[in-house]
Amino acid sequence: MNAAAKFIARESNGQSLITVTDVRVSEKGDDAVVLVSVMPAETQEKALAFLQRKTQDFWKFLTGEMKTRRLPTLSFEIDQGEINRQKIEGLIDSTK
């Protein structure tokens, strides 16, 4: 997770805040999905497109960061659970 955050901080142009919220690795370790949240929400699609374009660069970056024989296939997704959590938190705060 730290390596993903480090890569995004290095590569991002700062137009949106991209935060790594989780990394889900398949049981066999063949695939990994990096979940992110993006602020402001209006820039989510552009940020995800940026991350998808940078997937190969991220894989190359990880070869220098991780000491494993084989790296998984990587992908990025918006963390829908985090979006829902923020909505619930906002609703709770509005009732106080």
C-alpha cells in the first residue's frame, strides 16, 4: 500500500487528491487491485483514467520496491466502500 501511495504521489499532477485506501491481492497472488479515493469527486473518472494509463509504469516501479519473484497483475479501482462510508458519515454529522 505504501509503494502505491509513493508512486501516485510522485506521478500525480496534483489536480486531485488520490488516496490509496486498500490493496486487495487474490488468493494465489496473481492479481492485485489498488483501491483509491479521489477528491474532489468530480475528478474521479480522470484520475482513474490516469492511473490506468500508468499501470505499466507502476508495475516497473514495484520491481524496484518489492523483493518478490513474481509481481501480480495490477489494476486500479475507485473504492466504492469508502465513498459509501463518507456518505454515511455525512448523514450522521448532519443529524447532530
